Amino acid sequence: MAESLAAAWKIRKNIQGGLTEEGIDLNLSLETVPKPMPGEGQVLVQIHAATLNYRDLLILTSDPRYASGSPVEGLVPLSDGAGVVIEVNSKSSRWRPGDKVINATNSTWKADQTAATFNNKVGGGSGDMDGVLQQYPVFDEDALAPMPSDLNFEEAASLSGPYVTAWNTLFGGPQSLKKGDVVVIQGTGGVSIAVLQIAAAVGAVTIAFSTSEDKLDLLRELGATHVFNYKNNLNWSKDVLKVTEGRGADHVVDVVGAATIAESLRALRQDGLVSAIGFLSGSEKHDLIPDLVFGAKTIRGLMFGSLGMFQEMSAFVEKNNIKPPVAEVFEWKDAKKACKALFRQGFVGKVAIKVAQD
């Protein structure tokens, strides 16, 4: 019997050490691979769409900013996808062929584990864990969630990484978000948009910042209560303090890193929380101790979320009719163009790749 074949994009480490368009071109290779078979307790899925996160570009080019290290040769990239169940190898599984599903970015953080007991650097499309830029991946059955019924595949594929990270940000830390809380959101990246949409659905007061007037309009459409342009405003904490009448925000979501962390603390109320989830800026030195000690403030670093959070997020998105914005959709053969589009940025919403061929 002839072996069934499928297609997958793979990482070939021809150029390493930094994110460039040349690195994207030379490191991404479309190849023919054996169609896998699910083992016990596993599910074979036909991926219909995959979406890009900035981490995917860093991994693809072995950029040192991504702390998990260089991927193995031949790794399938990208962590976030949506598709249809093809085969189930478990008599007790909740899944059946034909079910529409999304996959968890990090399947190592089980629902009953604390954050201290899993590998935070592991995720699909990194290290030696294949991702979803392939036609037929296999998943453990607990690493899938139902695809929200009112989303298309491209929208649903946007959920796994950014929206689980946002859920962990808002509900997984020492101060769970509640109606009326003030949340500050930086920029218009995937996690920032996810935080904005979830916080708005809860009834929080959301203060969103961007460097573009056009993007500010879209932030309003997505539910932002207040919007500010901070392109030439390094002291944007003053805007937050003005809106909150000097009190400060309950929660600041910092997606930039060293360049903004001190300002994020200044925008925070006493005993407030900064969630540090980004590292886009270079390294800078700040004396944060006075704000942390005298303001009783907390900085919490995080990535992804548990499989329990993954299920909760999916149900919340379904219940609240949240639709992730998708900026552009590329065909399967144009995966390199999709990566370059994300690298150039300048848009709001996810970059998606159609995987299943009509």
C-alpha cells in the first residue's frame, strides 16, 4: 500500500541570528512529507487556516530575542491554527470526524498544573515541537477546543496564542479582571487587540495607545473607552492619570518591554498590576524599586496559558461573539509573503495563511 503524502512548510536554517526578509526567504521551505497517523489519545486534524505571531518570525530566523533558542532543523513553524478533525484514535474522546477545532499554542501546561510546573518556553512551532503550517498535524485530544461557531477558519486560527495569553493576563494572575476596572493597552498587536476585546466584553474601562490616528479609530471600533496617540509622547502615563483623576490604572498590559516598563508602572494605581508579555524593545536600565516598593505594585511576566484557560477562552469568545480582526489572508503557496507582511507591519489584525486547498 502506497504511503499517503501531504505538504508542510519547514524551517531550514540557512541564515541564523536575526530577523530579516532574506532569512525568511532562505529559511522557509515547502516540502512533501508523510501524512501522519494519530497515536493513542491523539487526533488527526486537517488545518484550514494558520495565523502568524511575531514570535514565529523570530523562531524562523533564530533571532536571539526569542529565549527558547534555535529550532531544530526541519521544524514545522507557526503555533496557531484552525481546522477539521479527520481521525480520532480514542474510544472515549469528545472529538468526532468533522468537528471544527482550534489548537492550543502550548499543550504542555495542563489544566490542573500551576505555572511553576510546565516549560514556559515550549510551544508549537518552536524547539522540537512541530507547528501548524502543514496540512495534517496530529494533536493530543486535550490540546484542542471547539471552534466558535460564528467565526471563519482565519478568525478562529487567530485565537490560540494571543487570546489565551490575553485570558491569562486578565484572569490568571493575582488580580482577576472585573467590571469597571481600568485596563491600559499598548499598541495594536495580536495580544493587545485580544486584551482590548476581552476587557471590553467584561465591562472594563479600556485606555488604548497607538502611534497612528487610523489605528486609533479602529481601537474605538473594537471597544476602547479612551484612545491616545503616543508616537511622540514618552510620558503617556500622564494621560492615564488624567483619565483616572490621578488614581492610575488597575492593570497595564506591557507588550514592549524595557523601553516602556517604567512608564507602565507610573501609569498604575497603588497595588496595581503590570503584565509584562513583550520584548520588542532593546535592553534598558531602570530603577523600578521605588515604584514597586512604595507603590506596592506588581510586575507579572507570562506567556501563553494553560489548557484550562484555553477552553475557558474559547467558550467566552463564543458567548460574547468576539471576532478577531484579520488584516490579510494569503494563499498556501505564499507563506513567505505572509511572513514578510507581518515583518513590515503597519496594519491592525492578524495575518492568516489558507492551508486547506479548495
